Amino acid sequence: MVFYSFLGFSPGSALVALPGGEAWHDFYLMAGTAAVTLVGLLFVSLSLHVEILFKPEHKDFRELAAQAFQGYLYVLITALAFLLPAQDGRFLAVVYAFVNVAMLVRTFMRVPVFFAAHKGRTGAPRKRWRFFIPALAYILGLVAVVQWLTGHIQGGVGFFAPVVMMLAASARTSWDLLEYVGQVRAGQPIE
């Protein structure tokens, strides 16, 4: 309650509107636009150094790039789903649940591949967050769906937090990819 009051909301009005409603339109429009812009920049930056992407010794780099892309794709699909002019909230809930489950499964499949490829380099424990934060975001999305479908939604934070978390995590991973390419180009050891 203090958090909501700090933001200028009364506890009963804080982000209570359903995510498919008009109150969320601008949020999802902005999030989708940011995701498309950032994925475009990721493609451009990776295409300039595509030869690194396909070398066997840089398989972890490929997995990081895929994880960043997946994060942006999650935000884009979420935004598109909630911008649909659907009348049935249950349809949106099912779509959002499916997106979260699919992305969570894909993240869990990517983790062992990344760590096997990253074995022997320093810094691997620090890079676990690249998979933990997205997994947490997908789980929060699923919790929000359950709350929504059971009518116990306390606020839209469960729909807000995963999108913001994925944008932030994917942007950070994209930055790490640029540093990675710079280290490879400079002949520096990769962490």
C-alpha cells in the first residue's frame, strides 16, 4: 500500500485495469515499439559480425544472442496480444499463458547449451542472471494469468513487471554481446 501511495495511486486504483483494456494501450504500444527497435539494432549489430556468430568456439555467444532475441520477441508478442481488440479476456489470458510457457521452456532448453559452451571461461556464474531474470519474468506472467482467470488479480503488476524485466534484461544482454564482439575483434580473452 505504501508503494502505491508513493507512486500517487490509491491502493484500490493502482494498475487494476485489465491488461487488455484502454488503460494499458499506451504501455503496450510503447513496449512493442521499443522491442521492435531494439531487435532491429541487435540484428544490425550481429550482422556486422556474423562470422563470429557461427564459429564453434563462440556457441555461447550464439546462445546469448538467441536469449536477447527471445526477450525482445516476448515483449513484442505480449504487446501485440494485448493490443488485439479481443472482447474475451480469457482468450488474452490463454495467449499470454501460452507465450510465457513457450518462452520458459525455451529458456530452460538454452541454459545447458550455454553453460556447456561457456565452460572453462571465467565469469560464467555472473552470466546466470541472463537466464534467471527471464525465467522469473515468465513465471510472474503465469502467476498473473492465474490471478486474472481466478478473479483475484490485485493489480496489473504481473503484466507490467515481466515486460519491463524482459526489456531490461535483453538490452543488457545485447550490450554484453557488443562487448563480446569487441573482445573477439581486439583479440582479448573472453570472459
